[in-house]
Amino acid sequence: MAKTKKRGSRKVAFVESMQCLPVSKLPQGPEWSYEIKLDGFRLEAVKENGETTLYSRRRNVLNRKFHYIATALQKLPDHTVLDGELVALDSKGKSDFGLLQNFRSAESKIHYYVFDVLKLKGKDVCQRPLDERRALFDKILPRNDHISASAVEHGSFSKMMSFVKQHGLEGIIAKRSDSPYEPGKRSGLWQKYRLNLQQEFVIGGYTRGTNGFDALIIGFYRGKALIYAARVRAGFVPATRREVLAQIKSLKIAQCPFANLPQTEAGRWGQGLTAEKMKQCVWLKPVTVVRIDFAEWTGADHLRHPKYAGLRDDKEPRKVVKET
């Protein structure tokens, strides 16, 4: 008598995202491939038992926010997991993180760029070379107004670099074409190169102001320690200020969460936070992540000319580290 497979034996679930190593110079050679670094956030799609579930990098389910993406992926084979980037495209077709924040008015411009297949019909394909996993796209990926594969260049990034600079894009991702998918790891098989300076930081407090707060106090983790980096006043309009305040107003704590405060001097450009200036601060539980644009890092690990760019709810605060 033939054996029958147990029902549910092919069940698939969320896979922790493989991470990119920040670099100051892109690797070159025939073993490398290149993709545009998109200005959005990671989105994992899991098709199981006839339903597609969308997950952020922190395993938050995003089906209610982006139901049309889940619907567009309904033709995926069952027991399949995809990894990619969710973006909002502006009038010129450029990914815009600010527009993505206002997803309700941007539905027609929301797009999911798929760059990897992790599970296919219940089979784990993470150990296959990246190029083999990409070759699976044509067999399973439903092309429509919301879904497509991420564009790839092999062997040389010069053509892509020219395009990125010409269109003012964020940067380039380099991946070994023979690389396996390493869940949760940042091994260097995938690398990211930014043309502009921008990264995530954790809010650890704010200075008081007439509109709820005057400036956000932000930092990054070094080991288990939260390191102060800057106070951020620029980049806010009334709507974004209200949005941030709604996110942080219930997070007040008594003790300063930053390991390197107070600082003895304000510094050349006034970025330092001294004991006297700390009297104006309200401290927060460090759980809220924001994206910040800035001009450069100083030798004291401070930011010059920081500017608020948006809230991030898809990144674990403890994984926010100095990237450049």
C-alpha cells in the first residue's frame, strides 16, 4: 500500500531576513550581482493554505495596510515564501519613503519588488545559489501593477551606478551570485553602498517645545549600550510632528537611556548634550525607530545637519547600529 503524506507536512512560515553589510566601497568581479537600493522597507510574503500573509521585518502582519499587495500575490503556489522591498513610487517612478508613510493616498503607486525565493511549494531553497533562486521568479511570480522582480546587473556596477547618480537614488546592493540565503545573518555575502548618508536611529528622548517637542534625541546601539548621536529639529511639518508625538508620548521614563550622556562639551557644531542641556530633556523608552538624513559623522560619533525622514516600524531597535 502506498504511503500518504501527512497533511500539513509542507507548512511554511516567516523566515528571519538576511541582512546587508554596509560598505564604503562596492566589491567587483564576475561573482557579484547588483541591485538598486530601494527607499522602502522589507516585506516577506508567505503563501500558506490558500492565503497570503505579508510580514514586516519585525513579523508585524501588514495585510490590512497593504491588502492589495496580498491580493496581487494570491496566485503564488501554496507553501511559498518570498522576500522583497515594498516601496511607493513618485511621479517620476522613484521610490519615496515619505510617500510610503502616507500609504492610503498612494495605493496606486505602491509596488512590491521581489528579490528572493526562500521556500517553494514547501521546499526550502535557501541553500541554492542566489542565481538559481532568481530563476524561479519567472515560474511563480505574478506580474501586475503592484508586483515585479527587482532589476539585476551582473559583473559590473558601472551602468547601474550611473543610473543611480543620475536619478538621485539611495545606493546599490551587491550580492554574491552564488550566495545562499542566510536567515538573520549579516555575513558580507550581501553588501550595501549608500550614495547619500541616511540610516535608522532610535529615539531616546526629546527636548520640550511649544508643539509637543522641539527636537528628538536619537542614538544607535553599540553592543548593549545606546549611544547618543544627535538632536534632530529639521524635517518636521505639523503633520509629521503630530505623528511622531502620538508614537512617543506614552513612553516617558525617569532615567536617561543613553550610555554616553552627559557629555562634557557641546562640540564644535553644538551636537554634544551636556548636563546643563539635559535639564531640558524628557527621556523615553528606546523602542521607536526613525530614519534620519544627515551630512556626515563627526569624530565624536555625532551627526552633522540631521533631518527627520520618517518613522520605521519594521526594524528592531536593538539592531540599529552605526552603519557608516
